[in-house]
Amino acid sequence: MKTRILSLVLLALVINSCGPSKASIAKSELAILIAKQNAGKEIYENNCAKCHQLSDPKSHSVQEWQPILKKMQVKARLQDADMDKILAYLSKN
């Protein structure tokens, strides 16, 4: 009986060690966030500058940017996914 339990514990440890590490998951999530922010910067600069001078991202907090972006989304005809990227860019700064 002890051998069977020990074998199961050992098997569980081996299976657990074969999965992706938390560090690699964190790195991939960070890479996704950086890509999203870079895309947001490009969308912000290419679309918002068509109609007015761009605001410094640091000029507003995330909470202040949200209603501004919501209002401008209609005028700029941007999708929600694009607005999420823009907000990710603006909130990083």
C-alpha cells in the first residue's frame, strides 16, 4: 500500500513538472501585453491625429481616458478591440 501511494505521489510530481512554468506563462502574457500596447500606440497615432492634436498619454488617468475614448470611438469608427489596445497603450504611460 505504501509503495502504491509513493508511486502515485512520484507520478504526480513528474506530471506537474512537465507543464509550462509560471515564469514562461508570465513572459508570454507580458509579450502579449507589449504587443497590444504597441498596436494601441499605432492605432492612437494613426486615427486620433487625423482630427486633432494628440494628447500626452500621461495627461489623464485610466479612469479619465475611458469616457474620452468611449466618446471618440463613435467619431473614429473604431471597434471595441481597437479601443482596448488604445487604452492599454494609454494606461501604460
